[in-house]
Amino acid sequence: MGDLLAQTVPLSFAAAISPLVLMGILAILAKPHSRVHAVAYTLGVVAMTIVLIGVGLLIVETQKGDTGGPLSSPWAQGAAGVLLIAFAVQMVRPKHRTDEDTAAHHHRRLIGPDSSSLVYLAFGVVMMVVNVSTIVVLIAILRNVAQAGAPIADDVVAMAIVAVITSSPAWAPLLLVLAGGQAMADRVARVGRWTNRNAKYLLGALFLVFGVQDLLKALGH
């Protein structure tokens, strides 16, 4: 179990660093009397995270019986490494639109002045679906799960931890604001702005390290 967690938890923090989901919750919390909507958004993010991980885990467990399955092969590990390196390069390239701009765009497109909590829940789902860098990391995590060959109960526990960490950009700010009020909301907003400016460099470095690591392991087989 310890080896499995060592192969999944570090990558899950990389999945959580992507600021797109964080920008969505901050846009909601910036409005007065928005906490019910923030809860709905968070539930949408968590639900979609569980769906993505659940579908991926089902695929992994289904193909495990085939001598480890294709996801355990050196080719899959090499492909994961190349994908992570490609996203590392993409992360640090100049962009015309920031994560904050992207979150604001989807917010304007989906949410009107009288939108219900159900719409905010859907907004959370959408923000996870378009959060491509996080999905790439989840694919890399699931490939590690396939390679580890641990019992299914261990896989479920490990991926439950991954789900909690990956969805933390939505639930952690909400809990902080609910506990700390407006003063905490201001601090969370400042952290969010800093994250939006700088997360791409940290993400790029992490993706590069994990990608090179996967490539070297694949070449060593």
C-alpha cells in the first residue's frame, strides 16, 4: 500500500495545483450571498472528479487480468512520459488567456443573474471537464496504479485519496471562507491571484520531472 501511495499521491498534488477550478470557486465567492452556490459548484467538481477517477479505475481493474494489461507496459509508461513532458512545455508557453480568463468565460457563458444552484453544480462539472492538465495527470496516476498491481481494495483507497486532493481547489477555499468569513475570503482571493500567475511554472517543473522519470523507467525495461 505504501508503494502505491508513493506512486499516486505526489502526482495528485500536481493535479490539484492547476488553478482553473480554483478560479471558478473564487469567482463565485467574490459575489455577495454566494455560499450556497459555492457549495453546489464544489459538489459538481467533486462529483466529476469521482466520475473521472471511477471510470479510469474501472478500466484499470478490467484489464489487470491480462498479465498486467497494456497500461502496465513500458510503451504505456513511455507514452505517459512524453505526454507529461509535452504538457510541461505547454504550461510555460505564453498564453493569450489565463486560467482566470477561462474561468470567467465559462462563468459568463453558463451562469445568469438568476441561475439556480443546479446551474452552479453544472458549472463545477464543466470546470473539471475542461481542466485538461488535471485529466492528463489523472491518466498518469491510473497508469501507475495499473503498473503497481496492488489489490483492488488498495487501489480504491489510493484513488479515494487522489480524489480528495485533486478536488481540493474547490472544497478547501470554501471551507476556509465558511470558517473565517470575509477576512479569510480576502486572503484566499490573494492566494488565488498568486496561483494564477505562478502555478504554470511549478506545474511545468513537476510535469517535466514526472515525465522524464517515466521515460527513463520505460527505457530501462
